Amino acid sequence: MRFTILLAIVVGYFVLGCSSMKNSINKPLPNSLEISSAIKEYKLLKRDKNIQTYAPTEAFSAGKIYSLLESQKDLKKANHLAHLLKSQIKLAKLTTKEKLLSDKLLELEKRIVRKELEEKDQELNSIKIEQEKLIKRDEGIDNLNATITPKGVKFIIGDNFFEKGSSKLLITSIRVIDKIVDFLKSHPDKIVLIESYSDNSGSTSYNLDFSLRRANSVAKMLKAQGVDKNRIKIEAKGEQNPIVPNDRIENRSANRRVEIYVVD
Amino acid sequence: MKLSFYLLFMIFFFIGCAKDDIPKRDISNAKMALAQSDNSIVKEYAPQKLKKLKTKYKELDRLINQKKYEEAKFLAQDIQIQSLLIQKEASINKLSKKIKNKEDVLKNNKIDLEEKE
């Protein structure tokens, strides 16, 4: 009997005295500036659609803290929970801001990519225009009887562009020279190699000298048209490398030629 | 005799219930949160706040040594959430810088430094 009474007293005392039971259920929610402002902020958070969309986890955690705050009767603990609630609300707001900024950054990156693509398109168009110009120019080169060889683009100034038996260029050659000069101007990195040939009539030394004079004549004309002398190289070949046998007048005329190479 | 032993057990049990214990879990969480915040992004974009957080952690140590466990618990919980906040703020600062850089790229055709980094 004595033990039973003692047991009842001790258990009763500690059950009532236990810290977790200190707060009576009937006690009202404690109030402070911190608590009321936290509750106010939480109510605003619940209405904020951006936060609900971009920070649902943080908003949910805030809701849990709010529930604890609602049931907390101890002022000190309630104040602490209110502080945590405000921090959690701030976290939800920052998370929302972070997501919005990420979206903005993504949009900017897309715009930059679009802009870069537009620039590439413009570059491509410029290249196309340049290509068209080159094609037109190449068509002009074709008219000059130009061919592409392993050595470079080759132009031929035939015997008919010189006065008969002379190194003096005829006026008709100017058109041809002009086009070669245009081509050289559009390829400033290239140089000109002038190779001059004769037929085999006459002595070898005469033929060599004859071809040299014709080569010099072409070089002089190119220089007069503004081609830098350092870009011009001359090789007099004399009667070497006939393109056809020197057995007829027409063939000998064909072999008397100046080949102009535009090379790298 | 058995009953007496039982009673003593109950007394100690309830005393244990009533007293504040060392908030080990909160302290451990606070320590972990601080470690997570102590990263290169926070160091670059929110250095002052990281410094303040470290000061708070020292304060936590002091409270534990003084056996002020309830205050320590509150502070540990505060450190946890403040740690998340500074990580978020650092991330926002970094994003803002990136946005400014991209806006400059769009406005002035400036070289995108971010891309080179």
C-alpha cells in the first residue's frame, strides 16, 4: 500500500513536471513582434504564386515550421521558431529569385546563340557574294584563255599580241594585261612568273634574247599597271618546250608565246 | 526491493526527460551545414556572411562548454538555415554576375569572358 502511494506520487509528479509536458494545452499562443511578423510573412508566402511554383519544397518546410509554431506555447521556443520561420521564408524567396535568374540567364544565352547564328549567316552570305564575284572573275579568266596548272593559274599572251618579229606589245594586248592585273590585285599574296618562249628559227642565243625582250616587255607593262616589281619574276626560255612542232608558220607562231603564271 | 529499484529507475528516467540534453544531432547538422557552405562559390560571392557564420559556430562551441544546451540547440538550428541562406545568396550573386556579362555581350559585342573561364 505504502509503495503504491509512493509510486503514484512520484509518477504523478514527474509526469506533470516533465519538461515536455510543461505547456498546458489550454495556454494561448504566445505573442511577440517576431512571432506576429513571421506569421504575417508566412501568410504572404502562401499567396505568392512564384514561390509556390519555384520553391515548393522550401514553402512546404516553412509550413512545417509554422505548424510547430502554432502549437508552441513556450514564448522562448516560439520566438526561436518564428525566427526559423522567417529564415525559411527568406530561403524560399531566394530560391525563387535564383530560379528566375536561371531562367533569365538561359534566355540570354539563347539570345546570344541566336545572335551568333545570325552573324554566321551574314558571314556565310558575304562568302557567297565573294564566291559569286570570284566565279564571275574566273569566267573573265576563262576568256583570257587561262588554265589552272600545278604551278598556278596560267595566262598565255600569244604571238599575235606582239608586233611581228618584235618585242613590242600591240594595243590589243592592253585589255589582256588589264585583266591579269585585276586578277593580281585581288590576290595580293601571289607573285607573277613570266616565262617567254620563241620558235627555233634563228640561233639559240638570238632566240633566248628574243624571248627575254618579250618577257621584259610584259613585265614593264605589268609594272606600269601598278604591279610591284618584287612580285614579278622573269624566265627567258628561248626555243625550249615548243607546244607544237616548229614545222609550219602557224606552229612557229604558236610556239612564240609568253606564259604568265600567278603562283603562291 | 524490486519495486524500489523500479522507482529509482523511473525517477532517473523522468529526471532525464526533464533536463536539457546536449543537442548532438543539431550540432552535428550545423557542423555539416557549415562545411557545405565553406566552398569556393560562397568564399567568392558571400565571404562576409561566411565569416559571420563561422563566428556563430564558435559561439555554439562556447555555449556547449557553458552547458547552455537549449541556447546551443537554437543556435545550431539557426546555423543550419543561415548556411542554406548564404549558399543561396552566393549562387544568386554568381548568377547576377553571369547575367551582367551576357547582357554586356549582347549590348556591346564584348568577348564572352565567362566562356573562357
